[in-house]
Amino acid sequence: MNILPELSKYSQTFPHPSNATEEGIVAYGGDLNPNRVLAGYRNGIFPWYNESDNDPILWWSPNPRFVLDLNDLHIPKSLKKIIKKNIFEIKFNTNFTQVMIECANSYREDQDGTWIGPEMIESYSQIHSLGFAHSFEAYFDGELIGGGYGIALGDIFCGESMFTKKNDASKVAFISLAQRLKQNGFKYIDSQIHTDHLERFGAKDISRDKYLQLVKNSLENFKEF
């Protein structure tokens, strides 16, 4: 049985993900200082916890990991038709914090509440200002009605959350994101854990060890978002 370590307040060093619990928890505690959060991503680790319940910050590295190889991107025929209609205006990085707020307020059948609280929004907004976190956005009649956000790590985009207020808005925004990433030399989108949404686009489970190798390689292959 693994004893879950508590992170030091003064160090950004993480335990190795191979020491994670069966659920994928590597450690707890610490804070969401942008430097610590980015250090986590560079080690294949991300924060995920229920801030509203005053839970401690939990740091995760699940096994398996759910990843989309951009060479395997699949766009369903029905979605291609919608994309051709140009119903939505797609933008990037114009309204990052609002995208996070919309994701936090988005209802999900399989979740009670949200892990995206004020501390998370503040931290990732700071990471956005540093140039590492990015949003992809869909607009209809000038209103933000879909999109999501994540962190660019070398040639990997670590997707965090998406929302939609109109059918297919987030899907079209996601495809635009994937196409932009591939055009700019990115290789993968990390979805962290399985979702039916990403499976439809070609994402697959890979082992934690394989993902950690992808991260190691990505740090030597920086790409501009």
C-alpha cells in the first residue's frame, strides 16, 4: 500500500509517477503556484481536486493515459458538414479566463460540482499570461458559446476542460484546435482520462510509461502555439 506523500511548501519537486496510487494520485498538498503547476506537467502530473469542499490539492498521473495522436485525428462526416457551414467563429486566446469560468459552470452528468474553483482559475490565468496556457473559443452572433483550455508542453497540448452552450460548438472549436496544433508541429493532445467525446476523434489509452516518454521527448521539441 502506497503512503501518499505531502508536497513541501518550499520545493517544486514531485515524487515519480511510478509511485502513484492505483487511482493515479502521486501526492497531495502544496499550492497552485504557476511554477509548481508547470513543474508538475513537465513530470506528467496535473492537479485535480474539489476546491469547493476544501479538499487538499491532489496531484495525478493516471495509468493508462488517454491521448490523441494528431496523425490519427478522425472527423466524423456529420461534423465535417457542420464545419463547412461556418456557423461558428473560432478564436484563440481572446477570452481565456471567461472560458475557464464557463467550463466551471458547465453541467456534467457524471460529475457533482466542478474542480475548477477560484484558485484554479487564478493559477491557470497566470499561466496563460506566461504564455503556456491557451484557450480555444467558438462564438455565435458575437457570444462565446463553446470552447476549452489547456497547457502547451513542448509538442503536447494538455487539454483540461471544455464547455458548450450550443450543439457542436465545442466540437468545432476542438477540431480547429487540433488542426492548428498539427499545422504548428504539435504531435499529441493529452486528454488525461478517457472520455467518449475524445474517443470519437481518435484518442486512445496508452501506458503511463509511454506517456512519460512522450513528455520527456516533448520538452526537447518546443513548439509555438
